[in-house]
Amino acid sequence: MPKKPGYEELEARIKSLEKTAGDINNLSEQVFEDLQFLKIIIDTIPSPIFYKDRSGVYRHCNQAFSKTILGIDHKQIVGKSLFDLPDQIPSELADIYAEKDQYLFDNPGSQSYTGEVKCSDNRTRTFQFYKSTILTESREVAGIVGIMLDVTQFEERSSRLSMKNSELESLSYIDALTGIFNRRKFEETFSEQLQSSEDQSRMLNIAIIDIDFFKSYNDIYGHPEGDKSLKLVANIIDSAMRRPDDYAFRIGGEEFCLLFWTRDDSSAKILADRIRGDIEKLGIEHTGNKDTCLLTISMGLLSIRNKTADKTSIYEEVDKLLYKAKRSGRNQTEHKTV
């Protein structure tokens, strides 16, 4: 029969129990304070935060989530799933969110994605979702904790910046005076068109245009009138280049270039002659042009059948054709097929 403890031993045990009870009480108060601290922090954070258990049922959420996102008290959320809040979460969205949650349940870890959310004030905002699984001691998934960062302004600014960059990029390809493409765009487009896998039944054409006696025109009428004439010539050229794969460029002071596709070389010559004739029909006076006393152009035109021809040799060839047209009396087109 076990010996009964003596008075002193009982007293010692009582003191030990009292100390343990005191420690437990202090620990309980500390846990309570820590929980209050965490709750205050979570509710103070302006970003929506939520916690769902393995069944997809909300167990906790902060005020930012309950008020900003769903517009109801958190007590109306806790204990319910996505599908239990049809007035706040449309069924089609609930399906999407549930699918993402299920993927994370099946593949424990972290998940991040951007989504559009219609908030309680009826404004649609862009949120970056960051979600992670919570595991038990046995490494089983207990639930998901998620935080939502409002990136609406960032996305809007990024979109505006992208648009401005796109506009600047476009402007960098435009000739400021005439509004048509510049030489930089020509260099890029020429290479692209030569490498294009166009139907072999079509041929690429390149033309270089030079305004006849333009230095003399500026000397006689002044540079402001010269600029006006450049704009008028550019308008005629641009109006003739209206198909998606037609291009008009200003590549120098009074020099322009065309890139366009035709079924045959005779069609290319017809178009080139029409442009030359339309510019002459503008009737712009130019007394320095003794033959016509009008502003005219000379053009070198090369129609390319041989798709293996290189960029440099092609440009040199069409430039030779331009100068042949000028030596032959100007106001004409010299044409060749390679």
C-alpha cells in the first residue's frame, strides 16, 4: 500500500500546482494579448486578407475584405463558402475562385495571380492575389490564407505609360514635316519586305523619287514655300499608297521612296507614272524648271522578281535608275526588272 504523503510534501505539491496554474494563467493572458495584437494588425492592414479551411469555408477575414470587397460584416462571411454568398459573389466568379483554391489544395504551396474584382462600391478594381496553404503538424493541408493587393492605379499607370511609349515609338517613325514615314522606318520595312514570304506570283517594287531642281525652287520661292510643296508632293504619294502593304517614305530633303507589291512589272510602271503625272497636275509654279515651268519629279523604279537579291545592291540599282531619269531630261520614270 503506497505511503501517504506527509504534510510538507502536500504543501510542496500545492505550491507547485499553484505555480503551474499561475504560469498557465499568465500564458493564457499572453496568448490572449498576442491574439488581440494579431487581430488588430490584420484589421489595420488596408489590404483584404482571408483564411479558408480545407472545405473552402471562410474561417477568418479582416475588415478590408469584409467591407471593401463584399460590403458585409465579417460575421456574415465566417462559416460560409464562396457559394453561400450569391449576392456578393456571382456564381460564375465563385466557380473560378473555387477552381483556383482547389488547385492549391491539391498542390500545396503558394499561388499568385491578377484578377478583376467588382468591389462593394460597384467599382471594378484590379487585385494581385497572393495565396498560400496552411499545413497541420502532420503536413496535411488545413486551409488557405490569402492577401489581395490593389494594383489598379499601378495597372492604369502602366497602361498609360505603354500607350505613351507606343505613341513615341510611332512618332519616331514619322517625318515631322510631311507626316509620312521617315528613313528609319524605311530601313526596317525594306528589310522586312525583302524577307517576307509573299506569294511568288507577286513582286516587290521599290521606287526612289526626287523633286526636280528643288534647290533652285527654294532659292526662288523660299524655304516656307518649299516646305509647302514637300507636303503637297507627300500627300500625292501617300494617297497612292493605300493598301496594307504599300509604304511611302521621306528619306531625305526632297527624296521620297515607295515600297509596294504588284502582280506584274507593268502594273508597277503604271502606278509610278500616275504618281508622277498627278504631281505635275498640281500645277505648282517652278520657273527654275525650264522645260515645264512646273514642279515635277523624277523616279527610279525597280521591280524585283529575284527574291534573293540583297538590300544594298537593290538600293544601288534603283538609285542608278533615278539618276538615269534625271540625266534623260527629268519628269520621267526609269524602270527595270531584276
